[in-house]
Amino acid sequence: MERRSGTWLLLLPLAAVLGLFLLWPLALVLWESLFIEGRFSLDNYLSLFVRKLYRESLTTSLVLSASTAVLGTAIGLPLSYFVHKTGGRAKNILLALTAVPLTLSGLVVGFAFIVLLGTSGFITIILRELIGINPLEFSAFLFTWRGLVIAYLYFLIPRMILTMTAAWSNANWSLVEAAVSLGAGPVTVLRKVLFPMLAPAILAGSSLLFAVSMGAFGTAFALTGTAVKILPLVIYTHVSELSADIAKADALAIVLTLVTTCVILAYEKFFTTPSSVR
């Protein structure tokens, strides 16, 4: 009993921080979303199911986040293994370079892609001179949700690399050696040994990619303004000076939080069942 009470006392600072900086602000947002002109109302939430704008923005956000999570995981896994296998000072340099995109603002990333792949971008001009592409047609994709996928991967792939590099380092490679000594082929080793062993890290990394993509704002705003309808940008339109509707923005923020949390929880429940890692 004394050990348990001591453990709870150690958790009190964490609970206080979570309550002050997460639960309390979230509770205020929820409270404000339930009132219209001082009267309790669920209209802010009911409109999410009625208006086409909100349905499309939610769908686009989910497709964008799922796409970046899948691509970021698929690209980040082999790159993380390469970083893991690189030894000495070279590995430290690669890890440092990998962390650089995480230090940049979303607006900086967005404008960097415009400078590189925009109509007058550096890469666009080079391709025009080399193979005669039409700059307008080539750069048009950058300002759609597909362009956001490319831009998001710039700062999502490093997250996957850093997560999986640690996982590769902590993996029990003796199990792989034992499987190989018993005659297991590469596919069997990957399916029966490596994947079950690395599944928690892969899950954590892909979930992080999904959550970050779902809530990203700066890069999307820099590239598309409010032309692409995703939830963060729609929330912005409701808090701008031209069309302020704070209660509606609060409701959208709550929905964004709930959807992201529910998708991640469902994702974890599905992929951590015993049958999924056999």
C-alpha cells in the first residue's frame, strides 16, 4: 500500500500539468462550442452533418492523413534501417540532418516548396529547360491536397526515421539469428520475427504521423491558403476577422480532436491484436 501511495504521489505533477495545459483548455473549448448567443445549443455540432463543407473537409483531412501515414511509414522504415546500420560519426551526422526538418516552421516548409516546385521554382525551371515541361501544369499539383502530401512528408518522414532508428537499435537480433539458423527464409524472418518485434514501434510512428498530419496548419496555409478544405483550414476561416464564428470553430476543434483520438485508438486496437502480429 505504501508503494502504491508513493507511485500516485509521483504521478501528481504529471496529472497537474495535463489538467492545466490539456484538459482545462479542452473543457473551455467544449463549453464555448455548446452555446450560441448565450443559449445552450447543439446546432454547432448538428451543422457538421448537414453542411457539405464540413463533411468534405473531414473526408479530405482523413484521406490526407492516412496517405501521409502510409507513405511516411513505407519510406521511413528502410531509411531508418540504413541509418541504424551506419556506424560511428556518420550515424550521428545522419541523425542530426534528419532532425533539421523538425526545427522548421510549417510556413517555412510551405514557402520552401513554392520556391522549389512553384511555377517559377528552382526545380521547375530546370525541368523546363531540360525536358520542356509546362511550368503551370507541372506546379499545379503543389497547391492541391496531393501537393500537401508531398510537403507533409518532408517533416513526417524524419519522425518515422527517429522512432524506428531507436527500435532497430533495441531489437533482439539473436531471435533473427536463431530463425535463420533453423532454416527460415527472409520472408519468414520478416513476417514471423521482425514484424512482431517491431510492430509496437511501427504503430507508434505511424500513429504519430497520422496525428501530426491531421492537425498540421502552417504548411497547408502557406501552400493553398484556404483553397483546400481540410479541418484546420476551415477552423481558421471561422476565427479570421472576416467571418468570425468562435463557437463553430470550437465545435470543429472538438470534432478534430475526437476523430483523431478515435482513429488512433481504433488503429491501435486493430493492429495490436494477437492475430495481426502472428
